[in-house]
Amino acid sequence: MIDPKRLERRMTELARIGGSGTAVSRLGLSADEQRARDLVGAWLSAKGAQIRRDAAANLFARFAGDGEAVLVGSHLDSVPEGGRFDGALGVLCAVEALESLVDAKVKLRRPVEVVAWADEEGARFGVGLFGSAAAFGRLSPGVADRRDRDGVSIAEALRALGERGDPAMARRDPTEFVAYLELHIEQGPVLERDGLSVGVVTGTAGVVRHAGTFHLLAGGAVEVHVDLASSLAARRTVELLRGRGAACEIRTYREHRFERATRFLIVVGGDPRSLQALHEAGVLGPSLAPTERVPAMLWVVRHLSVPHPYRQRPERVLR
């Protein structure tokens, strides 16, 4: 029943929106992402789906009336210069599956909704899983005020798409659904290496991001020494965190004439048990207090509520 050629044609057509060569740049809550939603919505509407878009710009297409539904889909946004299959394949495979069932006049035992989550990548505003978090009440307070590099807030971006600017209005009751299915391209070598076309996920990685700043005042002849101390301190902390399963990046820049600050981004990947172990060990949390393994002169003064510095000043990297 599945039409591979139709699926391939649609992947190619969708990749033209924000596409360049083999890459796609289709940022969340942008005009390009909306064009992608409109295209997918038109395909589904032509097959009789009830189409709606919520306050967070998520696209839903429902087949077969009322009752608890199976939710299936993925996202249509991308990171800058991302792959054309990341997210989009999951949406279009869901479209193809439902279209094939409709063409075959299969009677569904329960409703099915195809979803295209908005701004899943978080590449524009630094809020990953934005659309799905909005739908299930998991967004942080005040998130609509977050701004991108051009100073546009999430609320303003939503209003530019025709929404009211309050993503909290997208919230749905989880009991509306009995299951969620998402097909996703493998972002690794395992299936290809083993000669398998598909795998079933039994567990997933959890990702936690912490951003912090080491501040040291520098001036005159000691400036280089203090800056060096700050850099070494950050390196020492990174070594500790990497030893506990964290992936870290260090970026350094000058805040003003007399102060240097080393900011770092910590991204921890692993299963939830590993993350819990890191928190219990006191390595991750609201702050990093000085310990016998971290130089006592260092401390994390705050979490950043603005876009991470590496998004703003990537030109100066401490390696």
C-alpha cells in the first residue's frame, strides 16, 4: 500500500523549503517552517483530515472522529544547515501511512492524529522541544519572552504566524491520547553497520544543559595572570565533568575593559540513571559549589536566562 516514490517526491519538495544543496535551514517559528506546515497540511486535508494549528504553532491532522487517539509524527524545523531527513522523515512517513490507509479504505479502530511539532530543535530561541512542551504544559514560565539573535521574542514570532503569542494556550490533556509513535532517522552507525533497515527504541538519552560564568576581576599587570587562572579553572571543571559523563564546551570573551569572564556550556547526555547519579554527586544542580576537586576560587554565579553566549559570539573559542 505504501508508495515509496510518492514519499520520495514529497521529501524532495519539502526539502526545497529552506534547502540549499543537501542541507536544510528551516528554523523554528519562522516563515519557512510555516510554509512547510502549510504544505503538509494541504496533503493531509486533501485526504479528509481535520486540520488545526494550536497556539504554539503545532500542526495536527485528525482522522476518524472522536475518542482517544494515536498520535504519530515528528517535527518540520531544522538546525542551521541540518539534514533533510531529521524530523521531516517522521512527519512524512506518518502522512504516507495515513494516506495509504485512506486510499485502501481501511476503517480505523480509533482516531489517529498526525502531528508536526513546532520548533523541536530549539536552534533559534534556545528552547528545545518547544511545541511538544507547550502541548503538555512543560514550558518554563516567561518562555514567550525569550529572544533570538535578532531580538525577536517567541511571542512576537508566534504573532507573526497569526497566533496570539501565548504558547501556554496550546496545552492539551494527555488522556486524549493512548499512544505516541515517532519514526526518526538513525543519527548513528548501528543500523547501517548491522545491515538493518529499522530498529525499535527501548530507551533514550536524557539531555540537561547548564550554563554558568566564572567571574574574575582583572586590571593592569595582573590581567593576563587572572585571565589565565580563569581559563585554567574552567578547564579543571570541564575535566571533572567530562570524567562524570558530561560533554562540555568552553567559550571565552571580554565583558568590558577590566573584567574577563569564561562562560561554559555543559551538555550532559546519557540515560536518566546517569543524569540522576550526576545530580546526586552534586556535580550538576543549581550551582557548582567549591569542592576539594574543584579550585576553591571558582564558583558558578548563576544560570543564564538569555541565549547561550556561544550562539552570540562564536568567533572567540578557547580550545
